[in-house]
Amino acid sequence: MSSDERAELRGTLLDGRYRIGACIGVGGTGIVFEATRIVDGASVVIKTMRPRFADNTDLIRRMEREAEVYERVVHPGIVPVYDVGRLADGSPYLVMKRMRSESLSQLLHRTGALSCAEVAVVGARLAAILHAVHAAGYVHRDIKPEHVLLDRAPHGKLEVRLLDFGVCASHDAPPDEKARERGRVYGTPNYVSPEQAAGEPNVDARADLFSLGVTLFEARTGQLPFQGRNATDLLRRILTTDAPPIQSISSDVSDELAALIGSLLSRRIQDRIPSARAVSRALAPLIRDRAAIEHAFASRLLVGGDRRDDRTTASRGIVAA
């Protein structure tokens, strides 16, 4: 997806360090460009704000917080931010590592539902990333397959990364920011928790765990647990109805995995599994011969030179929705 917005940046040298190329992603509030780092020729992506939002203080703060997350959360599952700067209009930009991965969304579209073992492996990897995010005081608020990147490292090892902290919540956010967020739904409607659907700004880590449950449910069944005629109807269903048991759709899911996903999808916050670390512990016994499962899974991915379109898979994920 391209855009004529910020066209003046293309082909220019940004802050003497980055040669900007084509637009490779556009979202509701952001635009992403491919770029080259002059000092070493490395391929990077640059995330900017759309011009119409350049003076929106809340959106600027969100992008600054996104950079803050990448700086404070030390985990290999977080895509590195190399640099932060300001454009001529005063709006921020982020320089990020260019990923040539396949998103979980793309993989599901290409191959269909994952096996129970693959779901457990991806869930365990995501839980480990979320544990680091939550421990640092942040809630992602937009966990979904499009924001999960899958890669094959040298020697065939599976790598999993989590993208796009553009709408994340911080425990340290000022009260006036939380007050302005009340009544607004942050995240993608199909994946939000009931408390997000209700417009509650003071969500905790268990909101992400609900979204993780939706993601794992979809990864195994190819279906979403909640659907509606429109966004309003969808959010109402999330608030008022229970998710269907996963075994009613995929009968070969083990009782242990079904119970875990069911717990993640509990409408009542206090009934959910309490933490990402607890999710990791619950999944560990379900993954036998983990190295072999991950290696076989990684071999199925279309990444790097395997892809016909060599543009970064991350481009859609790192644009603010």
C-alpha cells in the first residue's frame, strides 16, 4: 500500500543518516517508508505520522511511548528501534529494523489452521514476550495474528516477534490521558477483551491475555470466536456472550489446550489465567520435542529470499492503526 502523503520525504536524506525510499505501508495515523542507513548500508524502515496528525499531542505521545517500549523492554521478540527523531513539522519518526518475515496472519491465510503443537509453540513464544512487556509496565492492547512475525533464523531455528505498540497502555500514563481514553476502544475489534470493548482505559495484562486467547483460537480453528454484523454488534457480543468452546469447532484439541484457551477467553477478568508467565508454564507440558516442532514449523515459512515480494512483512504491522 502506498500513499502520496509525505511524498516530499522520498529520495531525501533524513537527518544526514537515512536515505528514504518508497512508501511500504499506510495506516490510520501512520506511514512507513523503506530506507537505507548511510553509515553501513543497512536496510531499515522509518515510521512517521500522517501530516494531518502532526500536531495531535495524544498521537505524538503514543509514538513516543512506542519508542519507549522498544528501549525499555529487552527481549529478542521485540523488533529493535534504532533511532528516534523529528521531522520538519515537529512530529516524531522511528527508525526500526527491517524484518523480512511472514506474519501469523499471512501464514494462516496461506496454509490454513495450525496443528495443536504449533499453536502451543507460538503461544509459548508470545507469552514469553508478553511477560517482558507486562513486567516493564505496558499493555500492548492490540495482540492479533497480523502483529505476530514468524521468521526462520540461520540453522532453521524459529523466531517469533511482536509488533506495533502504537496503542499500548502504560501504568505510568498521566491521569488526564487515561481520562481522555475513557469510552474509546483501543485495539482491533475482533481481538479486544471485554474491558477494552467497554472503553475502559485502566486495563491490565489480562487484557492482552484475552487477545492472545483469540489469536490462538483462530490459529487452531481458522475461525474467530466472536463475530458480528458490524463493529458495534461485535463489541456487544464480546461484552455479553461467552466464546464457544474450541473443541466444538476443532474436536482434536486436547483437554489441556482447550482449558487454557477457554481460561484466556473468560469474560470475567478474575477467571482468566493470571499472567503471561502462567501461560508459559501451562503450555510447557504440551510441547514435546520442542526443538523438532519449531524446526519443522520454521521450514514452512516464506521469509527473506523465499518471498516473491521482498518488501518487509512488518510494514503493515508497524503502522499505527
